[in-house]
Amino acid sequence: MSDVAQYAVRDGIAVITLNNPPVNGLGNALRAGVMENLKKAEADPAVKAVVLIGSAKAFSGGADIREFGKPRLKPDLPDVNDQQDAMKKPLVAALGGFALGGGLELALGCHYRIALPKTQLGLPEVKLGILPGSGGTQRLPRMVPMAEAIRMMTTGDPISAEKAKEFGLVDEIAQGELLESALSYAKKILSQGAKPKRVRDLPPKIEGDVKAFFDEARAMVAKGSKGYPAPLKIVECAEAAATKPFDEGRKVERDNFAYLVGTTESAALRHMFFAERQTSKIPDVAEDTPTREVKKAAVIGAGTMGGGIAMSFVNAGIPVTLIDATQEAIDRGLKTIEKNYAATVSKGRLKQEDMDKRLGLIKKSIKIEDAKDADIVVEAVFERMDVKQDLFRKLDAIAKPGAILASNTSTLDVDKIAEATKRPQDVIGTHFFSPANVMRLLEVVRGKKTAKDVLATTMKLGKALKKVPVVSGVCDGFIGNRMIEKYGQQSLFLLDEGASPQQVDAAAQKWGLAMGPFTMGDMAGLDIGWEIRKRRYKERPDFVYSKVGDRIAELGRFGQKTGKGWYLYEPGNRKPVPDPEVEKIIDEYRKANDLKTRNISDDEIVERLIYALVNEGAKILEEGIALRASDIDMVYLTGYGFPPYRGGPMFYADTVGLSKVLSSIEKFSKGYMGAIWKPAPLLVKLAKDGRKFND
Ligand code: NAD
């Protein structure tokens, strides 16, 4: 008997228990164990029915993703399904916790299903760019109405046991303990003379004009799935379920599954899945490093960021003392928080009582001393070294021993901030992204002296706040902003050379970015980039910029907030409208600087923007600022609107091929402002060795 699939017989009913914690992943050993036990139950004359069960927490979370894209190990799940279909004895699935992906397909291979009230049932494969490859696309539409089956498979969102019962996907909701309920259910149906009821023999649940139904379904799904091939392939399989015999439908499913597993989009989504799980692994900080307790927080500065950070804490149930310098500032800050919550309540996404509970966890103050009980203090005051150092000096004097002192600085040297205290080991950067209560990215900036347990605690806290914490070393801009500066620099050079803001934005968006650089600038405020550049002109003469952006900002065109930036904005409307005035400004700038224009292709625009990110990313990796290429990818996927199906800039470069990326960079280095295109030595080396960033 296999350990992962246990076998027992109770009152003439064979019980096969999936025992592969934590989620009963359907790896090869488990599949083989289930297969063997099904055969054993079938052969045993004392057995009248079979119950297939996991734990109360998990029936099964589905396939082992690591097996995707590799040669299939036998028996695969379709083999197990075939054995289920061949059974002459009724087969009952007892579903606890969740039956997802292959887990639900295994349950669909059973003849009857009983579930605990809280069980979730779903086929989330689409989230990894694939489709249910073991009969799911054929069996689900025979159990639930076709429209619902398509919705479940194209969104990947699970349904509750109750909903599943309504649709007929679940036969009974267990009232008591799962195994006992399943055994009595099996006995009940045996006493009623139940026979195996194979899902494959049932008709698909669709009525009316099948062709019209699928035309509409395809149009709807196509609209919502740009860049992702899987959803339309799912509709194709569902259509096969409606129009072809079961085995032919299975073939359509099998072919489409094989196709999707091989796509770059699916590889990118799988990369993202693993990358997210990697970020908290820090080579020199053991996973079992004891962490400090974080039960109370203080946030200093109740402006744009401080307010959002305070919301992140109370959303996770951690009480916060929010402190600002004046009564007026703190009142304003709290009002904004209330307004934000109220908007969520009015959209029906938060209950009024939960809003009240969260607001009840925020205490406002204008005294730094009120941070003295906090386990962590996050500072989000003005971005000036003197202001930050002064504040950290004060915090050092009042914070309790062992409190973590965190700075939300986006550009300043965390080590210098730490120097203002006598406890640099407790100082760390927590770089939230705006809006801080919404954005998932949290760059955790490890200072030279940051203690390991402070780092481990902050990473754990980041997860508790539902963020994706990514470790960054100290450097100007950390991972994300250091890279985006190079991207912004290219976007301006493209204007110098003849492109228009709308051409650059359209090319970037068509490639998959949430928005192009100029629309993004208008949203963030053009004064911010302008301030940074002005500082650069003084501090870093090696940073070359086109001054065309300054010409726009000098006119007070700061973007959306002033109604004008790179584009025009109608009052109350965020839609960017191209502005002939901007065209004139750019043109005058070109003439004044004797710049020659040329036609620039969309492909070149995308390469220049994205490879600027990649080249800087390679330097960041080489310097050890980022721990791994996939961390850089996560920064861009969760903080900068990078399209998941591209897998992040470093993964994208891998899919293009690093030698191809390098040869484009070499070509750019001979073009306009070519001196800034120095290929990162790591890129050169990997390209030469035929390797990847994400090896
Ligand atoms: P903000 O101007 O909106 O808010 C700053 C707040 O700090 C103000 O309410 C101010 O009254 C208060 N303050 C200033 N000095 C103080 C002091 N000594 N004691 C108490 N309160 C004080 O600024 P912001 O945009 O929220 O930025 C805050 C920090 O976050 C900066 O370091 C910034 O670089 C960083 N950051 C900003 C963004 C962003 O998109 N705005 C993103 C990431 C990080």
C-alpha cells in the first residue's frame, strides 16, 4: 500500500484516502496509489462502493505544476480517470477544503460527490495560461450549465459547495464529519440500488441555438483576454463538449492543452507563480530565523503614502498610531482615509461595520512620543535627508527597545538614515508603492547593518499586509525606480528623434504595458520627474537627459492634476487627448537643438524602452542589489503594471534570447545618445554562454 494513497475497507465500502500534505498535490506517486487502490477495490468482492477522500482541509489542490512542460509520467490523470470510468462499483468523492484543478477533475471522474459546506470547487488552470487537461473541459459542462462552466474555466474562480449543489455538481452537503457523512451517503445510495453514474455519459448542459451561444461566448471571452490564448481555447473545448462525442472532445482538449503548455504566455505565468514564492527566500537568512512580534504600529507622516500605509496595517488588523506634525495635517490625512474607505463601501466591496472597525484601529496624534509603544514605526515624511535624519534621531530616543524603525524613502540612502540612530541594526527601508493600500509591491531595503531578524520580520509583515515583499539592497532608486529612470530617459530620447508621445504610448500599450510612459508621467505628476532631473543635473552629470520634458513642465503642465501635461484632460476625465501645443513644443525643442528626426518603428520603441529596463536590471543583479532575476520580475509585475503574460522584464529578455537583446543594445549604442547604452557585463557574459537570467 502506498503512503500517499491509503486504503481501508469499512462496512463493505473501500475508503481511499489522499495523504499528500499540504494540498494533496496530484504528483505521480499519488496518482499511481489512487490507480492501484481503485483496481484493488474493484477486484475485492467484499467491496460494494468506493469513497475517495482527502483531508477536511484539502481534497486536492490539483496537479504538481513542476511536472508541466516535462514528459508525462504514467499513470497520468487521464489514465486515473479512465480507471474511474471503468469501475463497476459506485464511486463517491468526499470533498473537504477545496477541489481545484486536477483535484476537481478527479472528483468529476467519480460518480457521486459529497462536500463539506465550506468546500471550494474550481478549475483555476487558466491562471497559469493553460486549461483543465484531464477531462475537466468535457465533464464540467455536463454537470453545470454551459455558461457557468465557461465562466468558471475562463476566470479560474472557484464556486462554493452550496452553489455547486444548486448546479448539480455536488449531490449532497455533508452535515457532520466528512468521512462518516460520505460512508452513510454511500450506504444510502447502495440501498437505493445506485449504479455507477459516469459523468461522461451525461448530456452537456446546453439548450437552444448552440452556434449562436458559442459565437457570443467567443466574442465576450476574446474581449477580456487580450494577450492570453488560454481563455479562447477553453471556449473551443467547451464547444467540443457541446457538439462532439466525449472521446472526440477529450482529444480537442488534449491537443489544446499540449499547445498551451508550450506557449510563452503560460511559461510566463508559471514563472510568476514560482517567482512570487521565491521572494521571501534570502540566502543568508535561515527560514526559521526567529522573528519579532508586530502587534502595534506607528506611521509618521499622514500624507499620500502615510495614509495608505496606515490603511494597509489596519486592513490586516494591526492597530496604528498615525502621527503628523500639525493638527491640520493629521486631520486632513484621516479625512482622506475615511473618504477612501467610504468609496469602497459605496462600491459594495466593504461593509460599513468593517470600515468602522478599521477606522477604530487608527489613533491620531501630533506627538512623536506616541510612537513609543509601537513594534514598528514606518516613516513617510518629506523626502529630505535632513528631515529624515532628524526624525530618526528623535525616534531613537523614544522608541521601545527592539522596535523596527522603517523608512518609506524612495531615493535616499537608508544607511545614512540609520546612522542618525544608535541602533542601525533595527533600521530598514519599507518602500511602499502608491496607492499604498492597493499596490502589492513592497521593496524591503536591507541596510548595511540591518539585523537578520529585522529583515525576516519585515518580510513576514509584508506578507501579513498582503504585499509581495521583495528584498533590495541600498542604491539610488532601489530596484524598481532605478530601472524605470532608464526607461523614462529613453522615452524622452524617442521624442528627440521624431516619435510623438502618443506613438510611444500606443506602442508600449500594444505590447502589453498597462500604460505608456507619457500617460504614466501625466498620472504621477510631471513635476516629480522634473524635480528628480534637476537634482540629477547637479549631482550626477553622467546622467544624460533630453530636456524636452523640462520644456513641458516649465509651462506648469504637470499632467492630470493641472489638466495639461503631455496630453490635455477634460475636467473630470482621465482620458489623455493629444495636444497640438505639445507637438509644437517638441518641434521647437528639436529645431533649437539641431536634432534630425526619422521614422521610428513601434518595434524599436518597445525594444528601446524594455531593453533599457533589462540592461539596468542586469546591473542590479550583478551588484547584488536584487537577489535573483525573478525578484526583479516580481517588482515589475506587482509595482509597474508589467503584463503577467510577459513574465517581467528579465523573463521577457530570456524569451527573446539574450544574444538577440545584446545585439539590439549594441546597435542602439551606435545611435542617438548611444553612449548610455553600455551593455551590462552580466548580460554580455550570459549571452556569450547561451544562458538566461532566470536559469
Ligand atoms: P506627502 O507630502 O504627501 O506627505 C508627507 C507628510 O509628512 C505630510 O503630511 C507632512 O505634514 C508630514 N511630515 C513632514 N515632516 C514631518 C515630521 N517631521 N513629523 C511628522 N510629520 C511630518 O508625501 P508622500 O508622497 O506621502 O511621501 C512620503 C514619503 O514616501 C517620501 O519619503 C516619499 O519619497 C515616499 N514615497 C512616495 C511615493 C509617492 O508616490 N508619493 C511612493 C513611494 C515612496
